[in-house]
Amino acid sequence: MMQKAAFLYDSGDDAGAGEAANVAKYAAAEACANAVDQAVHTLGGNGLTAEYGLASLLTASRVGRIAPVSREMILNYVAQHTLGLPKSY
């Protein structure tokens, strides 16, 4: 998805590149958070101990969902620019 965003940007399609980059960030952040959550659930209480190193990944995976652009702002951007919905914020 990021390659598509880069290609669109290089082609001069800034709106398409913005959409593709936002979708790529959203998908990557969700996949990361889901993978870490599944790992913690698989290991149970041990998933939060220092030996497995998942506690720091749990925090880092949450940061990807809110920084530098939150999931809600990405969805607002896609709704407004792709779906043509009115600005909701």
C-alpha cells in the first residue's frame, strides 16, 4: 500500500497518494495491534512479563494507532475525500 502511495505521489496525484498513505497507516496500525494482542492472549499472564518482551510491544502498538494521526482522523479523511461525505469534525 505504501508503494502505491509513493507511486501516486510521484505521478502527481496528491489526493490519491494521501488516501493510499492513510489507508496503509490505518491497516498497519490495526494489524500490529491485533498481532500483539493475540501474542499476549496466547501467552496469558506470561505475556506481560519482562522475559517475553511483549509489554513494551503492547505500548508501542498502541502508539501506532494514535500518532501522528489518529484512526478517527484517518477515517474522517477517507470519508470526506473518497466517499464524498460532508466534513464531520
